[in-house]
Amino acid sequence: MTTIQIPLAKPVQHSRSLRQRIADNRWVYLFMLPSLILTLMFTLYPIFASFYYSLFQWSGFTSQPFYIGMQNFSEVIIDSQFYNAFRNSFIFMFCSVPIKLSLALIIAIVLNDRALRLAPIFRTMFFVPVVTTTAIVGIVMTFIMSPFNGPINMILLDLGLMGRPIDFFGDPKLALYSVVGVEIWKWLGIPMIYWLAALQTIPASLYEAAEVDGANWRHKFAYITVPLLKPFAVIIVLITAVGTLNVFALAMTLTGGGPYFASEVMEVYIYRTAFGAANSMTLPRIGYACAAAVYFGLSVMAVATLQLVGARWAQKERAGISAAETTAGGE
Amino acid sequence: MMTVKAKGLSSEEHQRRLEIRATRLREIVTTIILTPLALIWVYPFLWMVSAAMKTNNEIFRAGTNLLPAEPTFENFQRAWVQANMSQYFLNTVAIAAGSVFIVVATTSMMGYVLGRYRFPGRRIVIGVFVATVFLPKGYTIIPIFELIGNLGLDGTLFGVILAQSGGAHVIFILLFAGYFGQMPKELEEAAIVDGAGFLRVFFQILLPLAKPVIATVVIMQLIASWNDFLLPLVLTLPRPELRTLSVGMFAFRGEYFTDWSGMAAAATIAIIPIILVFLTMQRYFIEGIAGAVKS
């Protein structure tokens, strides 16, 4: 009797206990509900909906969508304006991220010096642009960098550095890089805080011990700071890179994508295709914009995944090397 | 022996003084290098406030001088009344207040259960939230617009509030989870012995203890909401009277393009409050940002 009962009772008991545990935790599930519903509605649903809408020809939110299969996708991929915006977004990322991160690291290392008594004030000054309203800062910057009486051009002219004013946002060759420059200025404070947080995890005693051994600042940087920052660096690069693709407010207010689409990034392209056409003669193309958004979203996730895989690989390599070192040391 | 020892001591003392002097020198040099750089960093805001108190004539004529010759507040009045900044200011405050309230409520409850309870499905929930970090916003704006429309909330402030609160807010949840997770178990055990239920334990005992995290979430969400552009731009397209400060200024740029002092005054009205909020609650904000890396 008992030998039969045991195998039978086991799965039953297991499922009962799971149900029991869920019932015991009903308050827990109730507490998660508001946050889960909001996330489902505004974060997860839009991902799947973007893909679904991209299968339709749909000119304006008031009109009827019309199923056309994968046609939007095959049309987007050969659209030179899509390609242009896509390329601009990635140029933007590859210009902005390295400059922003290295500048932020230098400033963070300087500010992390305990001898510097004014460090908190400097930190605040470098951080202030981060908290200011992006779209409004963008408009103010078009004045400040204006070729017509803008203060930056006036200062450059007064100093005799330029023969004539620079049209930062009007020159098709310069526009995208001018937006990158403003973006670096605006958001530098965030990676600076990331680096400062990471630097503060390094115990000061390590540097002191290195100093006793006669290490100079270059040794300390190469053999203490860099290796100990590496695990943080992976996540900092990832967060900063994804954030850099999110530049709608600046791109829209500084150049609006112009001149002649020279600085049009992906978000501006999607906005223009789905909403912006309301002011012009062409019809908005929502399904088409969704197809572009799906392509772009997938590429961003691919970049993020590549980065994570690369970081894992580098970590394993390093673990292998240090393991080899310890065994060698043991011998 | 005695003389040698004394000599050793004095050279040690000498060494220490040299080090202090080197540290001081390093401080002075870095301060001298950093000061102009930091001033360049805040220069756009100094220019903005200064231009807001000049006449258009003076901005174009006197050029780079930051001090206005005859400070005037007429520009602020023009921006506040004529350019409708007063209405936009109220809209922005209402949206910020609403989204801060919803976000604090939902993320604190979520963080509380994730940080303090072990239950079936916990790891799935965490996994979903972490995965959402990698989604760019431009990717989701069209379905959000459509969803708000289907809910009948298009052209309402509540629609903007809801859409802004709907981000996954992973960092806030992790901050709450970490904070609640490290509180001692005795806190609620004592309360439960006294007959307190799940709700009372949370709202009356644990939540009030999480004030530092609440402060961080309040200020971070306040600044994010105040500065948001894409969502309010898209959701207020049919209703200009619901525009926020940033959308309003963007819309008026074409109209008042030559009125630099008026635009500078409007920008000052929009930006100075949020800078002041940041300066007074800086510590909490910086902690929130740093929390993204630590967790």
C-alpha cells in the first residue's frame, strides 16, 4: 500500500504545494499587478504591436488599415532615406559614445581625488545640463551656436580664430557632428556619475600600497584603475550606447533632421513618416514607419547582444588567464 | 644612536611635509584647469538668463557681454502671458505630479515584493523587467499613441501621465527591492504578532522607512517627466492647449524666431525651476543614477 501511495502522492503534493504557495502569496501577486499592467501596456505590448502594424498599409490613425503582408519591409530596406537615417543613428552612436565615455572617465578620475576640495561644486556644474529640459536646451543652443550673432561665433570671431562664422546646424557636412557635440555636452554628466560610482568601489589602500612600491600615476591607472573598472565598463558602455540612440528631442530641436536630411536620425525618420506628414501634402505611413522601427529595434538589440556576448567572452578569457597565472604561481 | 634616530625622524617629517605640499600643488593646478572648463559647461545657462534680461537690440549689438546693461523683466512677462507659458507651466506641473505619484506607488509595491518575498514566478518577472532596458523609445511610440487613442485618452493630460508612468522603470524597482530586501525581518514579524495584515505592514511600517529611496524616485521621475518631449509632443498634437513647456516652446519657435530675448525668457521659466529642484535634492538624484551601475 505505502509503496504505491508514495509515487502517486508525490506529483499531487507538488502541484498542491505550488498552488498553495501561489495562494499564500496572493497579496504578493496583487502588489505586482499595477506595475505589471503598466509595463505590459506601454512597454511589452508596443513591441509586438509594432510588428503587427508593420504588416499593414495604413495612412493615418483615422483611416482603415489594409493588410499587405511583408511589403513594407521589402520597401523600407531599399528606401535611401531609411538607409540614411539608419546610418546617421549609428554614426551618431560611434562618435558620441567613445568621446563621451573617455571625457567622463577623465573628469571622474580628477574629481575622485580627495585632495580636490571643490570637487562637489565641479561635479554639480558638469551635471547640470543633464537635468535641464532637452528640447528647450536644444532651442537655446540654436541661438548660442547661430551663425547670425550667436555668442560662440562672436567669441571665435573676436579671438580671430575664424575668418567668418560657422553655420553649425546649417552646413550639411557639419550638422550631424554639431548635434553630436551638443549631445556630448548635455549628457556627459551621466557617465561621469557612473564612473565615479565605479571608482569609489576601488579601495584607497590599493593606491597607497602601490605608491609605497614607487608606482607613478600611469602605473596606478594601468594596473589598478583599468582592471578594476572593467566589469563596470561593460555595463556603462551598454547603457550609454542604447541611450545615445534616444536623441529625438535634441535632433528635432537642433536641426529637425536637416539640412536636406543630413542629420536625420532614426527616431526623427520614424516620427516624420508616422506623424510629421500631417503638416505636408504626403500621407502619413504608419505601417511603413512601424516596419522601419522594427528593423531599427532589432539592430539595436543585436548590437546590445553582441556587446554582452563580447563582454562575456572577454571575461572568460581573463578568467582563463588568471587561472593559468595562479597555477603557474602555485608551481 | 640618538642623533641617528633624531635625524631619521626629521627626514620622515620632512617627507610628510613635501607630500602635503605636493598634494596642495596638485589641488591648485587641477582647480585652475577645471574652473574654466566647468564655466564653459554652464555658459549656455548663464547666456540664457542674461539674454532673458536684455532687449533684443542689446543681444545683437553688445554681443558676448553676460551682464545686461539695463536688466529688464519685460521679456518674462511677454513669455508668460503672450506666449502662453503660464498654461504650459501648469500642464507640465500637473503631468509631472501625476506621473510621480503613479510611479512611486507602482515601483515601491513591485520592489517591495521582489525584494522581500520568494514566490513562484519571481525570476520570470525580474527577467522581463531587465530585458526591457534595451528597448529604444522611438521603437514603441506609434503603438503607444494608438493605445492611448483606443483607451479614449487622446487629447487628455491623463493620457500623457499614464504613458509616462508606463515605462518599465527597472532602476526604481531595483532600488526599492534592494532597500526593502536588506531591512531586518523583525520589523514585520513584530507587526504581524500585533495583528497587522499585509497592507498595513507595507503602508504603515516598511514604506515610511524607505524615505531615501522614495526621495530618489520622486526627483528622478520628476525630472524625467518635466523634460519629456516625444510623448507629450505626439499625444498633444490635436490639443495645443495641453502642450507642456518643451512642446510649447518647440511649437512657438517658428513664430517668434527673431525674438531671442522672449525665447530666452521662456526657456528660463522652463529650466530654472528644474535646476533649483535638482540643486536642493542633488544627493538623492546622484544616488539614483549611481544605482544603475551598482545594481
